[in-house]
Amino acid sequence: MNIISFLVTYLSVAAVYALLAISMNIDYGWAGIPDFGKAAFIAAGGIAAAIVATRIVPPLMLHMHPANPSKLSFFTYYNGKILPAITAHPIDTWIVFIISILLGGIIAAGFAVIFSYPAIRLKEDYLAIALLMAAQIVWLFLRVYTPIMGGTMSMTLPSPSFKPIARALFHSTSPSAIDAAKALFLWGLVGVFLYYAEKQMNSPFGRMLRMVRDDEYAAAALGKNVARARLESLIVASFLAGVAGAVYVLIHFSSVNPDYFMPDLTFFVLTLVLVGGVGNNIGSIIGALLIALLYRASYIFGTSLGFSWGSYLYYMIIGLAILITIFVRPNGILPEKPVRTPAWDVYALVRGKQPWFLRRILMRGRGKVNTGEKSE
Amino acid sequence: MVYSLAWGSALALMASGLSLYYSVSKVANFAHGSYVSMGLLAYLLAIAFAHWGSKITGFGIDHYAIFNISNLWALIPAFLVAGLVSLASFAGIFWPLMKRGATPLQLLVASIGLMFVLRFLMYIVAGSMNWITLWTPGSTTYHILGVRITLAEILSFVLLALVAGLIALLETKTLIGVSLRAIASNPSLAEASGIDSFKVQALAWFLGGGFAGLGGVLMFIFTGPPGGRPIVELGWMNLLSIFAAAVLGGLGSFYGTIIAALILGIAFNQAAAWFTIYLNVSSSLALLIPFGITLLTLLFFPQGLAGINWRKLVNKIRITRVEEEVVRR
């Protein structure tokens, strides 16, 4: 394995983790909700991808009968007929992808409303446990109820084809070019998520979430509906989690299996956010990059040790990462920044908190503001 | 039915440990599941040391670890190891964090980190003894009055009664128990009146972890590895049931938790039986029933069973009956 192909695969894995981390950051970091049901919301994306590939796309686009994963003949029919028919045209795989991410987001948002309803008004401990139970139930249900994704057997999914993109960008369809196109696409998606999260979080809505997190009673006293704010942030974050879940199964694994959504996944995503910086979107991405590297390295190192417990070394790494972060930097690598409002920009400019090369750019269009620089 | 109650008692042992230290420290501790597995590993290791030289690695341990009278002593190391690990985690992690003024959410997250570290340490032990997957070793069976009952079932009732009695004595007759209740109801007032908060909380954590270890051994004897997962994850797979019981009992209420665990034990096992016999679906889905009960209770009585004002409820029912009679006349 040469270093470039390792880097490219590592970057695309880190991008998927970054998507998950941004969605976790919205409800855990900004609204202070211990969203331990994240695995269930990510599973919604997996459910959507499975449903789209077996039930929705074949009858609508290919004029084929829908496949039922609980039947015995499913694998010969699905793997033999439907999958080749979808992957024959790159456009079809992208249609599957787009419908899956939309449907995944919608299902996840629905889950968020249902699962958080009993406990959204209670203390964090109760909400955490209620959501964790929901994640466990969803996981067990997917294992047992075969018509969705065929129980515990892995079901191959039509992964979106990066061949045309690689051909257009790099003029080659070698595996490394395809991987590079995939990594580029995923980081583009991370950019979209980041832009949305930054916009949303610097809006009045984001400021309200912070107030609810920091002082519930003050928020209530100022006429904010605390339960509703929490629910809204949970819905937004779950929608993103559902989208990220569809990306997770379709691009990262290109197959689906209930065991991808074990409740442990939540804590893995939580580690990314915690290490990177709670309440800071850039921090979450840095956490994803760091933990993906540690995870990969500890797995390679652990399995090369030759002990039967070596492959579990990543538990140690993740656990220690959480504990060290909590003790040494409770706010993560990049701590939370103040909300960016126009007023804050001007204040920062006056107090000289912006780097010098940004001042000129920020000054543009605010000509009449007294920055205090001229008088000096 | 006996089995369901016994399963519930094992759950009650584990969950009461959690609620014992939750009442004083207010830490929703996810590492509690690790104490459960630690107890089990200590039990197995103690028996392995007693039979050192025989075939104790891999499935060989199942032959010796059968739960009978002559193996009862091995419950003591299970209690001690789980209790000491719990004590160490309190003294090493949670107490320093609480001193720094960590929020409940930070404590909760720290407990997740601790859970992963402990789980890895247990994988080292279980992996080097080749115990990662084991069957339940079973237990000696008796026939009392025509009822088939195993030693583990008897013992789980006895231990639960002992623990409940012990805590009742501790909390009413001894100074440290009274200070335990004082800290639970008002920590700052208790500290102001000269109670050494650290000592009292440490005792609660030691006992809580120990109870978890005992419950873990019994639970393993009853069910074996849960869902075919490694035995190290016994605690993790039961963690949600533990939390369900603790929440249903009203977080931090010791006796409420015991009653809730018994209710959940009956509900889960009866539902599992119905699911497999009548609906022909996997019994693992029966977890829906206890979780559903807990969520519904949260919806109507957020403080759990202990938070319900029973006298008021009974009075309400009585009054409505009287009113009905009045209307009838």
C-alpha cells in the first residue's frame, strides 16, 4: 500500500466521520442535548438506502418488480438482476443516492420527534437514557425484522459511481483516481454541511439554542419555549444525521447491515466532537481527522501484535482520548467561539481581535464605523 | 415465573448499585456495565486459580465454574473486585472532576471513556484466557415442593433480600448511613455540618460496584453471553435494562429501583416467552416491553415510581369511588 492511496482512503473515511460529527455537534454541542440515539438516526439513512434500492427505484425507473429481502429468492433476484441494472448507468446510481439521502433525512427527523417526545421536557440524564433505549430498539428491530434490510446478512447497495467524475477530472479511471474523486466529493459534502451549520448556528436560532443549553430558566424567563427549541435542534441534527447515514452506507460501506448501527457508534461520533471541540464545527472536523487516524493506526498496530485481544485496542484509544480530553481540555482542541453577529464583528475590529490581514476585508462596506484605529 | 423473578432480582442487584451511588454523587455512570462484567471475570478467575493446572482456558472453564455450593466463595472476589474498581474509578476520575465543577454531562461523558478503557482491560484478561465466548456454565438444580429451582435462583433472592436488609440497617442505624442520606438530600448542608463527603460517597461507590459484580455473576449463570456477544459485553448489553430499572424506580431511589427491576424482569421474560411461542419472532425483541414501560412511565410520571405520590393516588381513586356511590344513591 503506497502512501498516497492510504492518504486518499483515509481522507474519505475522515470525511464521512466529519459529516457524522457535524450533525452530532449541532445537538450535543450547541443545544446541549445528550443525543445518545444518534446511531438510530444514522440507521435511518441506512433504512432509506435499503428501501430505495429494493422497493422504490426498481418499479419506478427500471420497470422491474420490487425485491423483498425477507424472501429466500431475494439474493438471486436482487444481486443477479436489480444491482446490475442499476449499476449499468452511472446516472441511476446517483438517483438512488439522492433519493436515499433525502428519504434518510426525512425518516431520521421523524424518528427524532417520536423518540424524544417522552423525555424532551426532562433532565438531560433521562433524555440520554430514553434516546439510548431508542437506538437499542432500532438496532434490535433491524436485526429481527427482515423485510427492511434482510436481517443480519449484509446486503450490497449500488454505490454512486465516481467513474465519470474521475474521467472528467483526472482523465483516468484507475482505482486511485476514483478514490480521489470520491474523497473530493465527500469533502465537498462536508463543506456543504459546514456552511449550513455555520449559517444556522450564527442565526438567532443558534443563539437561542446556546441560551437554552447554558441557562434553561433564563431562556424560559425570556419567553423561549425550551422544549420546542430542543426538539427543533434535534430535528435539524437528525436530518443531517440521516443524510450522513445514507452517505455512510452507500459510499463508505456500499452495503448495509444492522450491525453498522450498533449503539456504540453514537459514542464513537461523540468522541469526535469531544476531542475536536464541543460547539465548534471546524473543531468537529479536526476531531474526525484526528480520531480516524488514531483508529486506523491502533487497528493496524493492534492486529500486528498477534494477541487475540489486539484488535480491541481501539477501545483503549477512544476511551483514553475521551478521558484525557475531559481532564486536560474540557472544551476540546478548538474551543467554542462567540456567535458571529455584525455587532460582534465590529466589536472585534475595534478591540483588535481580528488578524491584521482580515481587517481590510472586514472593513469593506462599513466605512462609517469608527474603528479606533484612525485616532491612534 | 420463578426464573423471571430471579432474573429480575439479578437485575435489581445491578440497578440498586447504580441508584445507590447516583443518589449521592449524581453521576449517570455508563461504566456501571463494566463493573458487572468485572464481577463475572473475577468469579471466573477465582475459580480458575482454584483449579490451576487443569484445563481452564477456553470452554474448559465451563466445567468448573458451574454454580454450586462449593463455588459460592468465588462470589466474594467478584464483590470485592467490582467494588474496588468502582471505588478506584470514583476516587481517580469522578471525584477530581466533581472538584473542578464538571457538569453532569461531562461526568457522563467521562464515564463513557472509562467504560471503553475498562472494556479493553477486560478484553486483555478474557482474551489471554481464551474466554471471549463462553456458554453459561449452569447451576445445580433442586426440586422443592415439586418446583424445579436452581441454586442461582435461590441465591439471587437471598442476596437481594440481604442487600435490601443491609442497606435498611445501614441507612437507619449507623452514622455513615445517616450521612449518606443527608448527602443525598442536601449535599451542601451535609458538608457544612461536618460530614466527610468523600468518605461517604466512596462507601456508596464501593457497595454499588460490588452489588453490580454480584448481579453480573448471577446474570451470566441465568442467560449466558447476551445475544451471542463476547462475555465482556455482558454488562454493556444489560446496561440499558439497568438504566431502565433505575429510571423507572426514580433515579437514585434504592427501593424504588428494586421494585422496578422486579417488574421489568417479569415483563421482559414473560414477553420473551410470548414472543417466541405465539408471535414466532426472536425473543431479543422482547426488550421493547420493558423499554416501552419505562418510556411510558417517564411520559406520565417523570420522577419514576418513587416520585409518584401513592397516598394521593389512592385517595383520588377512593374519592372517585365514593363519588360514584353518592351519585348512585
